[in-house]
Amino acid sequence: MQDFRDLQVWQKAHLLVLDVYVLCQQLPDAERYGLTSQLRRAAVSIPANIAEGRGRHTDKDFAHFLQIALGSAFEVEYYIQLAFDLNYIEAQTHQTLTEAVNEVKKLLIRFLTTLTMLH
């Protein structure tokens, strides 16, 4: 069984989490239990679900966890948009993070499509 850390989609998702943690340090203290908490939780969920799914015994189970990861990626995209709309982050940060999350979404969709085509 392939180590989850060898998967490009996991690597990109992990880098996204690291970027999200940097972003969260810039958010107002008032958001500690709101946006900051939700954004971190959703971001961490992406590579965590990829890793958990990789440990499952069937492609069907793996695909289920990839779908959860994809949902979390869409959630992260929304929280990034919200942070921008609330003027918590600059346009360049918004663009960079949106591009990163879109890359992760693209890789997840590609992986899901491949798994689905195998069965």
C-alpha cells in the first residue's frame, strides 16, 4: 500500500494547511473561536481524510474519504472568501490561497474520477 505522503494531492493539501495556519495568525483575536477555528478545522480535514482514506482496504472506501476531503476544500474556499470580504486579508493573499485550494480540488476530482473509472 502506498504511503499517503507520496500522493501529490496529499502533499498539496498539506501545504495548503500550512498556508492556512499562517493566514490564521493574521486574523483578529475576535475570530479565534469563529472564523479562525472553522478555517483551520476545514483545512486540516483535507489531508487528514486523504490519509485516513488511504488506509482503507477498498477503493470505494478511499473514494468516500476523498469526497469528504473535497467538501472540506470547498469549505476552505468559502472561508478564504469570507476573510477577504471582511477585509481581514489582502487581495494577493486571497488570490494565492484561492489558487492553492483550487489546485487541491482539481487533484481530488481527478483522483476521484480515476478511482470511479476503475470500478
